[in-house]
Amino acid sequence: MRFVPAATLAGMSEKAAPTTTPDASRRSDRSRRAIYESALALVSETGYAKLTIEAIAARAGVGKQTIYRWWPSKGDVVLEAFLDLVQRSAVPPEAGQGASALPDTGDLAADLKLVLRATVDELNEPSYAGPARALAAEGILNPQLGARFLEQALAPGLRLYATRLATARENGEIRAETDVAIATDLLVAPLTYRWLLGTGPLDHTYADALVDQVLGGLRKG
Amino acid sequence: MRFVPAATLAGMSEKAAPTTTPDASRRSDRSRRAIYESALALVSETGYAKLTIEAIAARAGVGKQTIYRWWPSKGDVVLEAFLDLVQRSAVPPEAGQGASALPDTGDLAADLKLVLRATVDELNEPSYAGPARALAAEGILNPQLGARFLEQALAPGLRLYATRLATARENGEIRAETDVAIATDLLVAPLTYRWLLGTGPLDHTYADALVDQVLGGLRKG
């Protein structure tokens, strides 16, 4: 799924940026970027459990105190690096409406296909899939990280689906009795399932067929 | 989901049971049972990555050569222990029809609710959830284990859904154009998603509402 809309993260990026002199700020930006990249590369390569602050610092070419000055723990730096990655890649221009809502052209099927196709592309992109799978796997075993991954990375995107579906329900495009939380699950869970467990192909054809089947239902009309 | 029907595993249990004298066979059965229980308890407690054959042997009170005599690797013993667990717990008597098919009373909604409610109970059972989550998480990171987990633990159960849905399609209960692979995803992926990522409650009410929404569709008729 689209894990996180960019707008949700604006506050975080600002908070992380040190505000001192212009030169110091440029140096800090470079360091922070290098730390993000190291954290994402290493979590992909070694998994979350074996990742250390020392290894991130060494690969980024900074002292480990630089990392501890900005982030209290390994979980904080990895999650922030991941959210930064999502922010930079999440919203394709054609999705429209900025980053705080799913597209709403009045055609629910077309809007959902646009979003699910973009999500398929994201899930199939190795630079995204590596750290995302590492965090999802660790979150399954480590309840504290799992709760933070859910709250920071998954929940904001899920709320956008619920909002778009609630609008469609108000407009009479979908049934009045639709449970938008379940409808959201029907759209995002099958993509995640195929992506995490490898049960079948994950491509645009699948995204389109999924939307049609969820909207139309299985039962013969 | 119902990961595996018991019938699928009959061959495996037979193969694993040594056939020597009655006394030796009883001793072997006890050892194998102890090894299964140790493997499942340890994979829940420590995760798959940190599990060792030595630790399984020590906890089971057997020599590690006993394990190596029957199983070539850690993956083999853990997967077989997990499949044995599923075999012993998978099919509630009221599901009927033995273990090689989903129930088929002619009422698709009722049959699916019965199966999904049983699956919810299974996913919420700690003795099942511990090793199942550990294997799912490791399978996300370790492609070789992931492929075996899919083939041995997930795929047989998914084929039962596809078969039941294909019957409903032939009987005209669901649309002729239904893609049974996608329809299977719509039923099992939301349960798995909530179970692995903790996005919402996983109970009988959810199972029932999911079936109704998948069959009826979202679009206003």
C-alpha cells in the first residue's frame, strides 16, 4: 500500500533538521542524508536484528556520537530513514491532490486503480522493498517496533483509504452499510499478502482485477 | 487462514515414523514428539534465526545426532514440527468432509464463515501463533525458507479455497468471471494482514463481515 503520505511527515523532517549557521546546517544535512542511506542499506542487507548504530556510523562516515546526538535508539534512526524514503517516493504527480488525500475524480474504481498500481510499483522497487520487508518482518516478532511501524508507517496511509471510501459512501457510490475499515483491508491486504508471502504475481493487472472484484463482489447479481 | 489440511500431511508423518521393533518405535515416537515440542517452543521464544539444532536437542533431552539422523537441517525439523501442529489442530469436527476439502453445504456464505471463524480462533491461539509468526517473519527475509513455508504450509490450504470457489462458480452461486485466486486472496489476506501487522481486531464478527462484504461487493446494486 501507499504506506505514508508525504504531508504526514513534514513535521518530522523539520524537527530533525538542526537550525544553526548555514554552513553547519549544510554539513548536518549531508550527514543526516548519509546516515539515512546507511541505515536503509544495512537493514536490507543484514536485517533489523543484526543492525547496530556502530555499523550505520561507520558506513555513513560519521562518529557514532553524531547518531546518538540526533536519535535515541536504532529503532528511531531506521524508522525515520524509512519514513524519509517513503516521503521522497510515495506520491506520483498523477495521483494529484497533493499528499494528504487519495485522488478523487468522482470515479472510485479509476481512482483506486491509480493508487493500487502506484503501490504495486513501489512494492516491486528494490530500494523500497528491502528496508520495508526488513521492518515488517521485525515488527511481526518485536511488538514495540511493530506498534511504531504500524502507527508511523502504515496507519496514516490506511486512514486515506478510509476517508476516500467514506466519501464514496456519502456520495452513494458504494453501499450505505459498507464498513470502510474492512473495505480498506480488502484493497491493501491482498497486495501486502502477495508481496510478503509470494503467493502470486503482483502487477498492474492484479491491481485492476482486485479493484473490480472488491467493488463488484463475487455473488451473482 | 487454515494453513494446511490434515490429509495433505499424511504422507509426511508416515515417512517420519521409523518402522523397527514395537519398543524402538515407541521410544522413537516419544523422541520425535519431544523434538517437535522443543522446536516449536524455541522458535516462538527466540525466533528462527537464533534457533539451533543443539538447543532443540538439549530441550528435548536427546542427543543432537538423533535429530540429524531424521532431519537434514534446522529448517526441516522446524517446518515438520509446525506442519504436525497444524495437522493436529487444523480441522474442527464441524467443518465436516474430512480434511481434504472446505465444507460444502451449498450455502457458500455459511461455509466460508465457518472456515474463517475457525481460522481466526487458530490465529489467536498462542501455541499456534508463536511458531507461525516466527516462520512467517523469517520467510519474509529468507527466500529459501519462505518458498518452503509457502509450498508446504500455505499453498495446500489456499488450493482448498480455490476449489470451493470454483464449485460455487460452476453452480452459479458466484459470477462466471470470478478469478478464484483473487477471491481466495480477498478471504485469507485480510485475516493474515490483521494478524501479522496488528491493524485491527481479529474476531468472529470480523470474519462474518468480511465474508458478507467480499460476496456482496462494495458497489451499490
